[in-house]
Amino acid sequence: MAELPTWKEMNHACIVFEPGNSVQYLTGDWRSMRPERNEDKCVKCGECWMYCPDCAIYIDDRGFYVVDYDYCKGCGICAAECPHDAIVMVEECE
Amino acid sequence: MARRMGIEVSIGCSEAVTLADVDVIAAYPITPQTHIVEHLSEQVADGHLDCEYIKVESEQSAMSCCMGASAAGARTFTATASQGLALMSEMLYIASGLRLPIVMALVTRTMSAPLTIWGDQSDIMSIRDCGWIVAFAENGQEVFDMTLQAFRIAEDERVLNPMIVCLDGFHLSHVIEPIEILDREEVDPFLPAYKPKYRLDPHEVLSMGCFTMPEYFSEIKKQQDEALKGSYPVILEVWKEWEERFGRSYNPINLYRAEDAETVIVIAGAFSGTARLAVDRMREKGMKVGLASLKLWRPFPLEDILRELGGADVVVVVDRALSVGGAGGPIATELRAAFYSRQRRPAIVSFVAGLSGRDIMADQFEEIVEKASRYAKEGDIPYYEMYGVRE
């Protein structure tokens, strides 16, 4: 792990000079439960995509809604909202 | 040329803000601060001040607007009092954490309840740790001067920190005093236009106020603490320049007949004037009493206090704020902490007086000093005493 900056080395008042760098922060590692999609049940309605509070669902080449595990925090809203029970939450393991 | 005129101190404050040529004012009226912002709104309406005056629905919004304006690089001013300060307290910590050089006039007023509009210093003491530079004015001229100085101090690249100038509600804000109002030709060289080092700009994008994880937070707070303490030499430098330009001197603690004093009264704000009168009377009686009027509260002028008060036998602190259930008045507690590790330290006697507009007359200061001397002599010093309360 890289050395953390000292108080003198940190930017003035924590200003971030690099716009949009939050994409580098992979919030997916907060997750304890992982949404898993069953493609057989999915009808591509896109409700999971609409409800996801973290915009962590994208549409793949085939038109399926796919979870981006780099940013999905595992809140479970997609699983709760899916009208076809195509998403289930499973425990994250090592 | 400067004009010396009889003017309400609140209006004097507004005149200073007008001369500072502020870009944005966002304020909500509250007694006894109202005259300051009312007059500023007139200045803008009458075309004397080219400024965005944002009328807001609360003090929380006032400070939020000020933060946005200051972050965008505007010279920014607001004013409030008491409950209004409490309502903006959430934003005060953010303004200092983001190091935005906002200037605020705080017309010190009691925190309710019981409901009161009168003055004391319980409002400013309630936000002691909010990270702003805090100075106390004790007369109208100081209000005018310190308001202008505040912009220069806050905006200095070595400081970049918001600043509060306290003036006592009613005892200062609503009285008419002779004030020397400088003109623009005199003010402009002292206070050139604000050139922000960091600002929100769509062409040079940066982010302020980002989320911080525990492994960074303490370092940022250390940086802020060092910056606030580091403002001290800049404040002295600005005060020195002020004296050279305009002939009026400012010090972190303003001493009066204190050189050989065995007993020194410590107080902040307008009541210093009455304390001075009491000192003169006691000196006439042959008592070695002096006064230290506290001008700078944050950064706390530790070295000045240890140097100037360390030789006294008794330091009598008169706090116009009650730390309910605490170990003493806020200023007294701080002085005790400053002296605790010193070999030679004065007896520090804490009185809480002058709450919610109640006067402390000169003979009452004399009685306070007499009581303090007795407690110190008997070696039985209470943590604090509420002076003049009917039993």
C-alpha cells in the first residue's frame, strides 16, 4: 500500500483538482450481499436499471441489464423491485 | 479624506462593508443585527454598492449562499446574532473546513430561552470550536476598523479562513458614536480586490467539500488547525499596517494600566470601557489594578496572555456567558488551561456577569475585583460565581 500523505502534503482544504475522479473509487467493495441475475427469467424490462440508486446497472450488447460489481453496494433494491423475480441476493464470500 | 461623524455603530459597520466593495451579501435580519443588513440593502438599492444582495429565508440559507459565493471567488459578507448564529452553526464548520474567507459581523446576543433580545456573549461562545477567526470590537471605531481588517486577514493567501467580528448587541450596535469613516481612496490600497487562489470555475474545474475517509480526516483537521494558528502573525501584520496607515493600533489583548498591576480584569467587548473607568477609580485609591481587553479569541493569543498576565497575582475574568454546569466562564476556563502547566501562575477568578443586557457598572467592577482579591487571599476560589444574582 502506498504511503499516505502527511497533513502538509494534502491538498489545501481537501480540494480535488481532478474532476470526476470518483469513478476511481470502487464502492463495490462495501457490498455484503450480491445481486445475481437469472437470464432465463429476465424480460429486459429495465426496472432494476431505473431503481438502482447508484447507476450501477448497465445494458449489455444483447440488451440485458447487467450489474456493475465495481460500484454495486448490494442494497438489494433491484432484487426487491424486479417484477419477475429474476434477481436474487446472495451472500458475498471470499 | 476620512470624515469623523456621529453615526450609529451598526451603520458604521455597513459603511465599512460598502467600502470593502463586497460582491455578495446574503443575510437574514435578526435583532440586534438588523440595522447592519438593512442599511446594506439600502446601499445596494441606492446604487452605492454594486453587489448581489441575496434575500434568504433563514440564516442556514444565508451562510449556505455565502459559502457558494465565496467558493466562486466573490468577496462575501453576512451578519447575524444569537439564534440566527445557532441556525447557521451547521454551515459555519463547513465554511471554515472549506477555508472560505467569508466575513461576518456577529452582533452578540443572548441565546434564548427565556426569550430575550438583549446582549451577551453566549452566542459566540456556543460556536467556540467552529474554526473561524474571532475578534471582539469594543467601540464603534473598532467595529468599523475591524470589519475592513477582517476582509484583508481572511482573504490573505496565507490565511484563507472565515472571520467573525463581534460587536455587543445594543451596547454597541444601537449607540451613536463618533467614528472616523475612511474614504475609498484610503481603503482601496489597504484592501485591493479579492483575487481568489482557489475558486469554482467551469473552465478550470475543481471540487470542494468532497467526502473524506478516516485515514485522511485527521490530517486535514491538522492542516486547518495549523492554518488558524498561522493566521496569528498575519493578523499582527495587518494590524501593524493599519496603524501605519490610519494611526490606530490593535493588539490581541489591549492592556490598560496593567504594567505593574497586581490584579488584572479580563473582559471582551464593549464592557471594557466601563472596566477602564473602574480601573481609574481603583488606581486613585492606590490599588494596583489593570485591564486586559481580549480582542482576539481565535486564534487564542496564548503567548500574549502568558506574557502579559503571568506577572499578576490575581486575574479576574468577567465572562458575559455562562457555561451551564461547567467549570467556569468560557474565557476563564481557557485562561486557567493556558496557565495550568506554568510554575508561576496568577489566581484566576471567574465571574459570570452582564448576561442578557444587564449592565455592569463601574462600582460593580470594583466589587468584583474586591471579591476576587478576597477569594484569592483566603485561598478559596470558586470555580465561578454568577455575579449580582438575587439570592
